[in-house]
Amino acid sequence: MKRSIILFLITCFGYFVQAEEKQPPVLFPTPAVCVPTQGVFDLSAGVKATFKGTAARKMEKEVTGYLGQYASSDKSRKNTVAFLFDLSLGLPDEAYTMQVTPTGITVSASTASGLFYGKETLFQLACYGKGKIPACRIEDHPRLKWRGLMLDESRHFFGKEKVFQLLDQMAQLKLNVFHWHLTDEPGWRIEIKQYPKLTGIGAEGNWSDSHAAPTFYTQDEIREVVRYAADRHIMVVPEIDMPGHAIAACKAYPEVSGGGEGRWAGFTYHPCKDETYTFLSNILDEVAALFPSPYIHIGGDEVHYGNQSWYTDPQIQAFIKEHDLKNEVGLEHYFLRRMADTVQAKGKILIGWDEMVDAGISPDKAVVMWWRHDKPEQLEKALAQGYRVILTPRRPFYFDFVQHESHKIGRRWNGFNPIEQVCHFPDTLQTLLAGKEKQIMGLQMSVWTERIADGKRLDFMIFPRIAGVAEAAWTPLEVKSPEKLMKKLPFYLEYLDASGIYYFDPFQPERHAEPWGPSKADVLQNG
Ligand code: ACM
């Protein structure tokens, strides 16, 4: 072999070994493809940014402002950053590509959401590299379409500023659905113009204090949150829980109450009165007008907790016979079928908790949210019947579960929910999901707030586990690695420190104390 060819081969080999050794840049969630290349793009030299296409031009101010903070005072503006919104590239929804060389960065996408995620990636690269972005080629797209966070504001109310903060953090991690649990036993939190007592009476109290002053979102505030979320490519899906978990509504409008006594008084709506269906339909009209999302969540969970009076109410017993519903469970399913029709008539698709699987609703009208990790048969049935499914099993996706052995407040159920297990999901279900992957719309962390009474504790329960959710929902199985996530997690913790967000430190559990909430005794008693 000629000497020049041998030299060429040695050079190539050396290059590959070097490339092998290069570490990919730190990003949350890990992109689908990220190939490190040679050199570093230094933002301190100043950049000249260009924006092509409508979606790109909309970002101009934000991008130049963000990158500008890394420029030194003698910026020569010789390096370029180009944002390209180009349909002809044919990149799918939410996908983007990024090329970083020492002298230029190009972010390309064919959808506004793709370009948005490209921008978020660029901002993270700048932040974690402290202005020095390692050269690389990224081709990125999500593993799953629904990457959600559910917040329960009935048990405790946090208010719009906290929601804005959460939406910012979600967007950064490429989470795209905010499921808003707005009604439940302790309080009704959404203004409904036709039924002012829902917030006049129903919004009073919370899980810690049944006499707390009313707290709720006005319709203007709801619109503000929906807009803020849409600007970050986040869809807001409201949940109006029914026929159970309705105590706050039934306190305000006893005429639609399903009866019951003591602890369970008004836990359900009355399932046999036309008045109830009219009341709920009118509420859903206002809800449908407020939320552009194609989905409305109507709960449908845990009716048996508080429907004792269904067994004795003569009107209900007569209704069951008249409609040949067999029993109280048949009545519950009748209610859900009727609501699925009501929601469909408003041009929306119903989402329900996994109790809904047994109700006989056509799978084109509804999406199932699987939550009972101890009932995998509900997930199997949902998939067998052809439903689309969102996975939010209590283990490991309920974030009211503790995240460390030492924690005193919060749920445990044969274990708890550390970030590594969050990241590992749903691959623990591979056998069950085999052949049905297309029906899985996505994943969702659900933050129930019985034992989360303030923003500091809310942050502690969410961060940094939320980064595990992003990894589970976005990063392809072949690339995802809980071990690698834990290796780079200190960067995210440093970011949380700089942002003033309280969090649990899995590397030094005692570093940030577990916040108790307003009443330690109350929380422990019910913990
Ligand atoms: C639920 O946790 N009851 C859906």
C-alpha cells in the first residue's frame, strides 16, 4: 500500500477514536441523535443571528436577548446563528435539526413546534456550556406525543404565577400537556358564569382548611394561562371530575347532589336527574369555549367511594330498573356513556381515568388515562378494545409519592417513586405493550396535592423528577439511560439553584430539607 494511503487511514482512525471519546453535550431530555464533532462555538465572541420564515422571525427578540447575555463587551459578531423555518425540509411535527460548528449554528424545522424545541435546545446548550457550545449535529424528535404534567389545584390552590413558572419549566424540558385538575372534593377552582355559586360557595376551603377563603381562576385568568401555555407549545386540558369527587359542586348546588351522608355527602352528582345532565352540559359548554384543546377530561374515577346512597335512593333504584342497567355499576357506566356523547356533541374528545374502560364507550370518542398500576388488566383491556391510552400509573408517575427512603410526608405503596424509576418507565411494561405501542399517546406525571400545601413543597416534589419524565417521554428507547441521566443531573440541579427553584437533591438527600407544609401535625396525621 502506498505510504500516503496508509497515512490517510491512520489519520482517519485517529479521528474516529477521538470522536468516540468526545462527550455529547449536556441536554435534558437527551436528543434522539447527537453526534459530537470538532471544536466549540463561543457565544462570548458575539453572534449575528438570522431568522428565516414566520415562525423563526417570531423568536428573534427572545433569541437575540438570550444569547446576548453571554457576549463579552468587545463582541466582534463574527459567528452566526441561523433559525430556519422551512416546510420543504419535510421534518415532522415537533422535530428539528441543529448543526453546531465553531463558527456557526443552524437550527432548522418544518413546524413552529419543532423550531421552538430547537430554540430550547440551543438555550440549554448555552446555559450548560456557560456560553461555550460544543460542536455537534443533532437530529431530534419526540418518542411520544403526549408529554404531560397534571396539577391538582382543588386540594390546594397555587395560583397563576406558580402555574406560569411550571409551564416555563415544562417547555424547557419539551413537555407539552398541562392537565389541570380543577374540581374535586375540597374546592371548585374555575369560574362558570352560569353557576356563580360554584366559585361563590364551592371554591371555599381546601384540603388543609375547610374554611379557607375562596380561591379559583376567573375565566380571564384561565384564558391568560391557556395563552401563556400555547406560546410555549403546551396544550392545556381541563378536568371537571364527575360523577364522583363532586363535593364542592354539590355543596354549591345541592339540587344536583347524588345524596350521601357525613364524609360522603354530595360525593357524586345525581345520576338520574335530567337537571344534573343539563347542569353538567352547561358547565362543559363554558369549559369547551375556554380551552382550545380537543380534549376534555371528565374524571370518572373512584365513584364507589361515595355512592352509598345510590343503593337506597328510590328514584335511582327505579331508574336502574327502567333502563335495564342491572346495578349501580351499570348506572355509573350509563352516566359515562351519556357524558361521552355530551362531550362529543361539543366537538371534543373525552378523556377518563381507567375506570372508563368498562363503560362501553366507543374508542373513537374517548381516551383512557391508566392510573392504577396495580390493575394492569385495565391497561390491557383498554388496548384490546382499541382505546388510545395515556400512561400515568401511581408507581412511578404519581408525584405525591415520596422520592427517598428518608422522606416522611407523602405516599408509599410497596415502595416509592425515585427519579431513576421515573426515567426507566414505560420500558418496564414492554411485554404488555408489545404490538400496541401506537395506541400509547404518551406519559404524564400527576401531582396530587393533598399533602402539598405550598409552592415550596410543590417544587420539592416535582424537581428534579420532572427531568426523568422528560427523558421517559421524549428520548428514544435505544438512547435513553437512567444511569446517564443521573450522571448529568448535577447540571440540572445547578440550573435549579440558579433559578431559585427548591428541589430534592438525590445525591445529598439531607442538603434540602423536606418541607412540611403549613401544618406538620395535620400532614403527618394524614400522611
Ligand atoms: C385518581 O388518582 N383517583 C385518578
